[in-house]
Amino acid sequence: MQSVIDWVEQQLAQAQGEVRRLFHGRGGRFPGFEWLVVDWLPPVAVIRAYQPESPESIQPLLGWLRSQTQVEAVVWQPRSRKDEAGLQVLWGNIPEQHVVTEAGLKYGVNSLAWQNSGLFLDMRPGRAWVREHAKGARVLNLFAYTCAFSVAAAAGGAASVVNVDMSSRSLSRGRDNHRLNDLDGVDVRYLAVNLLKSWGKLRKLGPYDLVIVDPPSFQPGSFVAEKDYLKVLKRLPELTGPGAHVLLCHNDPLETRNFVESMMTEQVPAFSLKGYLGAGEDFPDMDESGGLKVFVYERQE
């Protein structure tokens, strides 16, 4: 347990008041703690248990967290269950309007959300890349969720951003995220549509200089990567022009990089692979192919 506490202490210091994963046991670097994840949504630490465990099993870590003045509350989420039973605030008060920062940008989150808090922490390098490459670009953000990529693009000087997601509620939270960063003046659109049935509308709003594809791996009724990812990739040529960049994300730990690369090579040869982005140093993983996979492609002339 001391090795876990030492790692958490190191990550908390590096966070410097911003969001960060404090412990990523699922990467296999800490034998015996593969079930444990700790996310830092200042000032709240969210502990997720992916096998039947109780808070008593990590009492030394909880004691250490309680001793840290910046940790004002701790949430316990037993994720091995299929429902929210067992979720509890171990101590402290959760902010009613919970806003966190990443790279100086603000995002609203919900530390009591059962699955998704509103910001995927492993995509920090991806958002940084988009912010760096968005200046003057027309951006299409597919599977936008709460529009964190859009916020990063707008902050990076994007000319326009089109956000697409089936959930109007998620897009509403995305609007709030833009307001938090005083980005209301940027040309940003929010389309609550089924992407797989809306290609015509997206073509009319294009072409795009940067396309972000960050879908769920398995969400029946919405998107199942095994059969639907290729449908999206085949549309890239009609949505972009020469020189356009595409950021492709895939978070299924059972798939390797070849899942995306083979489809791009065989079905969309106009795009060439330019590089990979990882999940960040706060997501150490024994198997690089097992974690989040992010690809940067460029359309050739």
C-alpha cells in the first residue's frame, strides 16, 4: 500500500490544482491493485473500485488523503456493481457547482456521476494537440459529449467548430463549458443528431480542416465500434480537403492499434498516419496497446 500512497502523493503534487488521475491501477503497474483507480477533480478525490472491495481495504490511503489540506472530499464508487448502490461520500462536501481546470481551461464536472464525470482525463494529450493545431481551422467534433475538444479548439483559435452528439443534455453541458471559458463569441454549433444518419447535413457545413472522432466502444443503439467505426472512417474523404488532419480515438482495451490502422490503410488510403498520442504519464500501462489509442492522420494532396 505504501507504493500506492507514494505514487498518489507524486501525482497530486504534479497536478498543481488541475485535474489528474492520481492512481491508475488498471494499467497493471501495481500488482494487487489492478482494481483501483483514483481521479482528482479538485477539491474532490474520486475512488473507483473495479472489483468487490470496501473502503476498509485501503484505509492507509484514505488516512493519507484525509491529511492533505487540498483534498476536501472523497467519493467511493464500487464500479464492480451494475448499479449505483454503494456509491458514497466518505467525507467532505461536494461543490454544488463543480468546476475544474485543465491547462488553464475550465470544465464543469459531476464527481458523483456513476460512469462519466463530464471530462475524460486520459484525453488530456489529445485536447492539448487539438488546441495546438486548431488555429484558423474549421473543426468537426464527432461524438462530442460535453464538448471538451471543442473548448480546446476554440481556445486554440479555431475559425469554427461543429459539435455532434446524440445527447442534447451532453451538448447543453458543452455550451456551459464554452461559457465558463468566455468562448461565446466563437462560431460554435451543437447538433443533437444521430451521426450515422446525418452525413448530408455535415457535408453542407464542411469541408473541415480538422476532424475529431472519439466514439464509445460499445453503446448499443448508438454506436458499436466493431461494426460502426468503419462507417465513420469511410466518410472522411467527403468531409475534408487536402491537408486536413484527423484525430482518431479508440478506447477498447481488447483491441490493438491494428483495429484502426488496418481500416484506414485498406478503406481510406488518402490519409497517412502521422503519429500517436498516449493517455498521459498519469496513466501508466504495462501494455501500450491495451490503453487508450489516439492516432493522428493527414489527408494527402
